[in-house]
Amino acid sequence: MDKRPLVVHLVYRLDFGGLETLLVECINRLPAERYRHAVVCLTGYTAFSEKIRDRSVALFALNKPAGLGLATHLQLWRLLRKLKPAILHTYNLAAIEYAFTATLAGVPIRIHAEHGRDAADPEGKNPKHNLLRRLLVPFIDRYIPVSGDLARWLQGVVGIPAAKVQLIHNGVDTGQFHPGLARQSRAQRPQPVPFGDDCFVIGTVGRIQDVKNHLGLVDAFSQLRQLLPAVPGLRLAIVGDGPLLPRLREKIAAAGLAEFVWLPGARTDIAEIMRGFDIFVLPSLAEGTPVTVLEAMASGLPVVATRVGGLPEVVEENVSGLLVPPSDAAALATALLSLQSSPEQAGAAGVAGRLRVEQQYSMQAMLGAYAGLYDTLLANKTSFREPI
């Protein structure tokens, strides 16, 4: 009999993305002798699930339909009664309501993580959503924000008791994500970025959806090209997949930028791709602590990002990068121009970003925090019993 406590991770969909990357990293790196894991997807999962190294980790897809999906609660209740987990770990608004279902199923510990807010509600003021979060307080042992901004919002706006809020910063693997060779020291740009060494590549990585504002990034890139007509090597790389990818392709084609923009879709070689960028850009409308920015900083890249959510906590303005207002293509273009035209500033920003990640956003610190939380709640919840 396996006496390790089982942690069930409940997400809307297991696909390429920052939240999903962290979930998989926790499964792969938390001590295998202390915990077991399973993943339940409200809808489904993709090939991204193959990043889970332990093939004994069970994956379940509930295939929830659009809308309330009341039958999904019954499906999950039955599944949890069968699995008998010690912990249910839910992620973001789509999964929070199932903490109540887990309580009815006898799951002793319920944890809910907030990794960011939706583009439709960037300030997190939707009264119905916040009422739901408050109503679930008795059924959730700990709310986990991944940035100070989200922690302040949970307590000050939503009204979650401070005793139930625990900030755990996202972490990144600084061994996998590291700077490449300096441009003057390498013969050619690292593959697989398909641009020559004479190009200047502005890159971003993330799911192609409205909250990431890739359409606004294309506008900014177009304006940047107008500001730098004498620099023919400007290139843009947008790595990721998502529901807005077809629309993004159409916009790029209509703007006459198809030969200057690389859209490779979802990739598994992000660390190698980032070493082929010169600047990392994130034009999001709302964020928590985006994993891709941490990966970019660990890769020694200067960052241009919007001043939203937890980004000002991560990117030190005029130190590791530049911050601009959201939905301001002109400001974004100007910031990109500033770093493109000042290699010294860009290089110093990359060095400072790498140091900041090493000191404050390490993978080990994040894993230690989650393990400490799991262990503390397991020790304090007297209702937990070993599976029979």
C-alpha cells in the first residue's frame, strides 16, 4: 500500500502555458518519496502532458461543456471519492468552485492558486466572481497568490482573510534557462530561431489569447519599423498557440509583415529559442508573475513589459528592463526603440535580470514553499487519514 499523500491538481486544461509549466515542474521536482500526484482537467489535455516525467501520474479529462456544467461536479465528486486524495490543488477562477465539491467528497485539504486575472476583468473587480471567491472561504484552506499584487487584491478587494492567504512566488530553472554567447562572440544566431545574425530579434512566448495582447504587439512592431527605416533586420518572434492565432496571422499578413514575423506555434524548446532573442517583450493586459518573463530574465534578456499585475515587482524599471502602460502601442514601440538603440543599456539590463531571478525567483524556493505548505496542512488537518 502506498502511504504517500495524493495531491490532485485541478486545472481547466493542461496545455502549453506558464501556469501549466509550473504545475508540471512541481509534479516533476517535488520529492517523489513524499507525495503522489494526479491531474484532473475540466476539459482536456494536449501533448504538453508528456512533460510529466513520472508515467504513473494519472491524467483525467472531464470534458466539461461550455456553461455551468453541473454534471461535471458529480463527475468530479465520484472521481475524488475513488482517488481519496489528501489535497486538492485548484488553479484560477475556472476551477475554484470545485473546492466545495471536494469538501463534499471528503478531501481534507483544499488549496486554491491565483496565477492572474482575465483580460475581461484586469483589476479583478467583477462582483459575481469575487462573491464566489468569498463564499468559498470556508471550504478553502489556503489561497495562493503568485505576486504581491494578487495578494493585496485577494485581501483588500476580494475580502479573503489574511490568515488564509500565502504568497508563493513563481520560480524558474536557472540551469535550463541561461544566457547564450554574446553576439560578438558567436558565429551565428542559435537555432532554432530562423533569422540571421545580422537581424535584431524581438521575441515573446505565451498562449495566443486576448489577455496577452499580441495584436497590440504587432501594432507596436509596425510602428517600430517606421521609427527605424534604416534598420532592415528588425524581426519579431511570437511563440505559442491559442484561440487568437488565426486572427493574429491575418493581422500580420494584412500589415505586410509576414516575412518579418515568425509564428512557430507551440514549442517545447523554449530555452533554446530564447537564447536567439535580443529583447523579450510582454504586452499583456493583466498578469500575475508570468513565468515567461522569469525565463527571459534567467536567459539574460532585457525585458519590455506592461505595467500590470505583478510585472512591476519582477521587472525593475530602468534596471532589468522597461515598463509601459497597457494597450499603448506607441509607448511599447518607443521602449523597444530605446533598448534596440542602446546595446550597453540592453546588456546591463540582461545581467541585472539574471541576477534578480537567481536571488528571488529560484525554482528551489518555490518548491520549498509548496512542500512546506503541503506538510503544514497535512500535519494540522486531523481529518486526514491514510488511504485504506
